Amino acid sequence: MRRISYDDYLRKNKARYTITRLRLKGRRGARRRRRDEKEREILLKMDRARGEHWIYQGKLEILGPRRYRLNP
């Protein structure tokens, strides 16, 4: 059986894998830069506001402490 170095394999195929993944899912790759504290707080506030709005509209139902239902 042929031996393959995982590091070499990863180095050769990473670019092709990333391009294929982006084409199939239509999403960007992972972030390279960490978010700063201010940006993280703002995004968390926006996320909470969206969740509260969905509950108000009836799109999101809380079924239990860790169970939710998202209605269309």
C-alpha cells in the first residue's frame, strides 16, 4: 500500500476543496480575522432582537427549555 503524507495531501488539495465547497454552498469561507469585542456585542444584540421579533410575530415558538419550533 502506498504511503501518503497527510500534510502534503492537505497542502495540494486545500485550494481545490475550498473552491468546490464555495461553488456548491454559495457561502464564503471561514473568517480569517477574529471579531473584536465591540463587534461581537453588536452582533449578539442584533441576534437577540431578531429572535424576540420572531417570537412576537409567531414565527418562533418556545416548546421547552431547549426546544424550539420555527414556523414559516
